[in-house]
Amino acid sequence: MDVGEISSNALKYSLSNFKKVLILGILTITSFLIIPGFLVLGYLFKILKESLNGFDNLPEFNEWSKMFIDGLKVFFVILVYSIIPAALIGVGMRNSILPLINTQGTGPLIQSTLSFGILSGLTIIGILLGILVSFVIAVALANMACQNKLDAAFRFGEIFKRIGKIGWVDYIIWYIVMILVAIIVYSISSTLILIFIGIILVPLIITPYFAMFYARSAALIYTSTESEVWQRHPHIKH
């Protein structure tokens, strides 16, 4: 299955039951209450898991306690992956004004310049780590869903081995396509949000639909070798 087939399948899959898109949208809108936010993550994880197991219909909204626990696990994985890049970027940006302080005299000026260079370096490192995190997080979560074990999301040897099995070129293409789709969704959302109806439409329909699309496509790219695709999704033609 190539990236085009994966994207097409994920687009159709996410529109297969509009009622469930709306339910996820309602949970998304109420995510500020915290618990619904974890349920959103839990449902997306359920899409990932059921897609890996060969199911081609959107899962039901049931087993709420399990969805909540799964959502906590997904949140924990994302937090662990993101904390170092976010900290480096935060420190670098927060202190980027140091060169503007104490610039009287050569000594302080050199000190400020060196500080700025170090902090800029931290920011760049944080951004690069953030890109790496966004690159592997889909496979990490899919690995956790496939093995049903939290620590599977941190088995980096398995994760990079799986990417190698998918094919680095194919996976990079998939990653770029996901970024482009995200940019398109963001652009549409930013335009709609200027209109009053967009304030409701974006979190109710567009955001949950894209999240479903991403979760489904992540599962399909994880199992994108020909034998696995035929085994798990025998109806898909090549």
C-alpha cells in the first residue's frame, strides 16, 4: 500500500460515520474540562488499535473507563517525548533578550553575545529534537497499540526497525504528506475561525476529522508492508 492509497483510505474511513465525528467533536470542544480531553486521546488510540487489527469501521464510543486510561497513557507518551524539546526551546526563547541587557563595555557585550549564541543553540537543538519527535511519535504510539504495552512506545530499537521495514523513503513521504495536510487544515481553520460559525465548526468537525484521519493513516503506514496489508485489510486492492 503506497502513501496515496493510505491517504485515500484514511479520508474515506474518517467520513464513514459522521455521527461519530460529531461525538468526538463534542468531546474536543469540552476538552477544557480535562476528562473529555483524555477521552479524545483514548478514542484516537482505539482507532489506531482497531485499524492495526484489521477493522475498517470507526470504533464505537463505549468502554469509557478504558478509553480514559488509554488517553492517559497516550498523554504520558506525548509528554515524555515532548518535554525535553519543549524545555530547550522554552529556555532558549525566554532568555533570548540577554544580549540586550548589560551591553555597556566590551566585557559585558562579549558575555551577552556568548549567552545569546548558547541560548540560540539550545533553541535550535530543541527544534531539531521536536522534529525528530514528530517524526517517530506515530510509529511509537502504533507500536504501543500493537503490543498493548506502554513501554513499547519507548523501545527505540523496535521503532526504528519498523520504520526500516516500512521503508525510510516511504515513511518520509508519508510524514511530509501528513505535514502538508496539517498545513491545509490549519489554513482552512484559521480562515473559518474569523467567521463566528468557524469557532464552532473547527473543533466540532474539522479538528476531530483530521485527528481520525491521522490515527487511521498512522496505523496503515505501520502495517504498510504488502503481506501485513493483505493479512489485516484483505479487501484493499493494490
